[in-house]
Amino acid sequence: MNKIDPNYLINGRQLTNIGTFRAYIMNYIKSNPNIHEDMAQNVRQLPPCENGLPLELYAFAKETDWVKFEAIQADIFDHILAVVGVFELRIFQNPAGYDFRSRSNEQRQ
């Protein structure tokens, strides 16, 4: 058996904002009445890349009607986007031309 001393910070399991956020999303999905509780549900991190740290959400909606399914999916992502700042995280989005024009105008003033 490994003799790992958990008194050293590096050896213990630490809470991180991304880990806490991932657990929050998992609980949010599990408590969502529109999601099949008897089917697979998962929230996981994908490998980090130049665009950040992707998260993958995996769940099955109870609804099979396409329009209703899309509304359930949109509601879940709306909620995630609304609460991400509480966890001191940010959503990555590639800048568009508007972003550069806006920034350029700020610098001129």
C-alpha cells in the first residue's frame, strides 16, 4: 500500500472551482424533472486545448418531440451560462469583428 501523507496539500484531494462547478451541473441535471433519471447522466472534463477546458454533458431528455427537446437543452445551457460566474469561471468565445471594433473604440476614448 502507498504511504501517502494527506497532511501535505499536494497529496490530498483539493476542491477546485471547475470541480465544484462540474459537481453542481451534475446535481442540476439529476434534479431536472425533464431528464430521464434511469438513463446515463454524466458531466466530464475533456482535455484542455487552446480554447479552454471543455465540459461534456451527457443526459437523456424524457421528451422526444424535437421542439420540446431543444427547449429543454436550451434551458439547461441558459442555466449553466447564468451561474458560471458564481464559480469564478468564464465561458470562452472566439472574438468577432464586433469585439475588435468595440475594443478599438474604447482605446481611442
